[in-house]
Amino acid sequence: MVSGRELELRLSHLHGLFTERLLRDPHLREALPYPFVLVAMDPGDPELLAYALKAAQGSQGEGPLVYALFRGEELLLVITPQGPLLPARAA
């Protein structure tokens, strides 16, 4: 079993990766609602997935949920209330 602290660190790492992507991808940045609540998830990590979803429940009312799906450190898909967004691929 993974500790809450370890899950928080892993989740924070994904949030950091998402922020870095926003700085490099103006299309993604402009397509997001503001403010929003980021739900960063890696479906291959069930413990982190459950932790992220539970954390998002505690943020209800702070803005619409925006789901960022990662595989490892690669951002695959962003799902907003307006629909899915594919992030620009690095050249």
C-alpha cells in the first residue's frame, strides 16, 4: 500500500507536467475554462487514479473539472466540459 504522502507527491508531479505543457501549448491554454480544477490521472496507476478522483471531489465548486490523462509522464488527452482536447505533440 502506498502512503498518502507518496500519492500526493506523484499527483503534484503530474500537475507540474501539466503546467509545463500549458506554458508551451497556447492552443491548450486558450481552450481551457478559467478557473478550473485539474484532475491529473494515469489510468495505469489505479491507486493514484482513486486518489486524484477523491481529491477532485473536495474541490467541487471551485471551477469545472478538467481531466488530464497521462501515461507515465506523457500527456495523452485533456477532457474539458466542452469536450476532449488533444495536446500538441512535441516536434
